[in-house]
Amino acid sequence: MINAARLTLAGLLALALAGCAATPQPDLTPPPAKRLDAKTTLENRL
């Protein structure tokens, strides 16, 4: 009986660890910079 309880607890612990490990890493790359059009580029140079 004690072995069945230990086996059940070990199985639940393994499932909990597997559930935590399955989360994907967040995407931390910044979005691409906006490209300026020709008019804005000329205005910024003045």
C-alpha cells in the first residue's frame, strides 16, 4: 500500500515537472524599426 502511494506521488511530481517545462520562452526580440519615407528623410536632414 505504501509503495502504491509513493508511486502515485512520484507520478504526480513527474507530471507537475513536465507541465512546468513545457512553457515556451517569450520572444524578446524588438520589433523592426519603422522605415522613413523620402519626405521625412529630407526633412530630418535640414
